[in-house]
Amino acid sequence: MIFHVLTIFPEFFRGPFEHGVVARAVEAGAIRIRIHNLRDWTFDRHKTVDDRPFGGGEGMLLKPEPIFLAAESIWPERKPGQRAVLLSAQGRLFDQAGARRLALEAELLLICGRYEGVDERVAGHLADEEISIGDYVLSGGELAAAVVIDAVARLLPGVLGNVASTVQESFSGLEDGLPTLDCPQYTRPADFRGWKVPEVLLSGHHEQIRLWRRQAALDKTRRLRPDLLAHRDRLKPAPQEQDLAGKEAES
Ligand code: 4HQ
């Protein structure tokens, strides 16, 4: 898969992709990351990429022309499998399902906004979709693009050494087809400053460990991310007390 990033801060991306899974994916040839400087598609002395909003208002916007010219030079004719994504606080929320969907594409162009935003014609007539990584305001789309690349790249075939580790994790741990968070995990020492690892994990009873993990994942999800279970709770009747005490507690 090829990731293209369009940005006014190309240096920003020297760091994030030089470590860990993404760096190894690049070295192994499983992905390519091409950083494009938006100012390369400006033709005035000052390499102007921004302008004032029509109708007045605070701050500056990225002009449409350099962004369209950049996209048209990266992809002279748009082929299927080439998807342009605008990172924006107004976009559809990015989640694991969104990452899996983007991982099916051949090439992504991630367009990073700066200043107060981007001329709306980029969202309307260039980008295939507008994505937000969360309900907070960033100072630019660069961090969001790095997040999307990381989440998508690790799903690609041959990127993670351990293929199984992608299925067991947070937001992919399927409970009746619905997501729960990853279960709590511990490593040595078994007693750290008096905080002990749950006994069952040291017991070697694989079936008991499996049940404990499932319950602990559900408990923690209910405590920290009740929103993830709300859908499930609406579909299933509330469990009875005796069910909870039972071996296969279906909470
Ligand atoms: N932005 N997820 C870029 C974001 C954002 C987000 C605000 C996008 C600033 C210039 N991007 N503009 N949240 O907060 O992707």
C-alpha cells in the first residue's frame, strides 16, 4: 500500500514513521510513505498556500488550488483503489472499522489542513471522504494523518510479525460480534510494590484464565467505555444473578 501525505510541514513526518511496526513495514516493502510539500504547487515568490475566508472571520484557510494541483500530479488519472482523505475535525469519526476499510485500498492520499481549515471545495470535489480522529481540535491534520497511517499499516498483510495479535486486541475482541476493550495484562514481577497479579493468571488453568480474561475485559469496558456496551445491552436482556455466578457468565 502507498500512503501519500500532503502537508505544509513535511519535516513533521521524519519522526513518527522511523520507529517500530511502521518503520519495519517500510523496510520490508509492505508499505511506501511519500510525503509531499504543498508549497511545491505554489508559483508566487512567497509560496502562498493560505488566504482569508470570504464573508470574514478569524484566521486563514488553505487555498484550493495548490491542493488540487498536488493531487492531480500525484494521481494524473484517478484509478480505483486510490482514495483521497481530508483530515478534519468535521469528519466522520475514525475507528477500527474505518481502519479496516481503508486497509483495502491500494493508495491513500492524506490531506493535512492547517490554520482555521481548508477551502470547502477540497472536501466537496477532491476528497473521497473527510475523517476526524476524535472530538477535539488539533492545530493541524498532520498528527491525525500519522494516526491513520499507523492504524491502517499494522492491518496490512505481512506488516505485523504476529498475525494473531491483530485479532485479540482492543476493539477487535469480539463479544457476540460487538467490540470490547482488551483484557488487563500483567508481566513479572508477580508482586510489584505489594500490588499482586491476579492469582488465576499464575495458575496454569487455561480454561479459567480464558474465562477470567473475558470477564475482566467486560468489567473494564463497562467501567471505562460503557458506550461500547450500550448497543449490546439494548439487544440482550439483563443477566440474572444466578447467571453471573455461573461458569459461563454471559454478562
Ligand atoms: N483538525 N481529526 C485540521 C482536527 C482534526 C481532528 C483541526 C484538522 C485543524 C486545520 N483532524 N485543522 N480532530 O482537529 O483530524
